[in-house]
Amino acid sequence: MTNETLPGIRPQPMISVADVERASRWYQDVLGATSDHGGPEYERLLVDGTLIMQLHRLEVGHHHGALADPAVPLGNGVALWFEAPAFDAVVERIRRTDARVVTDVHVNPNAGHREIWLRDLDGYLVVIAEP
């Protein structure tokens, strides 16, 4: 993909998690992502060489201060939505993990595509949808 085909702004969500390394393994298993940083405080996850998300340890402030209030449950009100052209392959990968499925594969009546809804280790809602 060249810079001319990329949108002017690309999402690179960062979520706070209790255990970065454990969360990284979960997202690698579920999404087929790869680590681009690694470590107990911060992680960058890539799919096909593109940054799709970042993980940050809840208690660590680094240069910017805390990203979340530890008194509020993680994942509250956040849905991480991923489009997967190889939807069936992702679902098969999910079935081989211990991911907690909230809503199994179904057709979203508004979008007209199939989706599967999960909860990650920290309670974030993770939706995988076909294009």
C-alpha cells in the first residue's frame, strides 16, 4: 500500500490492559497479529505489517500519565471493531482459542454482513466482521 492510497488519518487505538504480554498473546491468537514491540508495559500489534492496535499497562504512566482510571472497569463502553476479509479463517482461529464468545457468528441486519462478538481478557468488546 502506498501513501497515496492510505487515508489521511488511520486509527491506531491504544487500550489499557492489566497484563500487556498476556493480552498481546490473546490478540495474536485471535486476530493473527504479530508483536512489533513486546514487553510488560507497552505493545504494538501488526497485521500484514500494518499497526492495528496498541496495548498499554494500566498502572504505567510513561511520559503522558495514566490512560485509564483504575477504579473504572476496563473495557467499559468500548467496542474494538475489526474488518476481516478472511472472516471464516478468523472464526476458525477463534474457535481454537479460549476466547469468550458473547454473540456467535450471525448476520448483522443493519450492515448485512456476518460478525462474531467476543470479550477479551480485560473485558473489552471485540467484534470481527466480514467486509
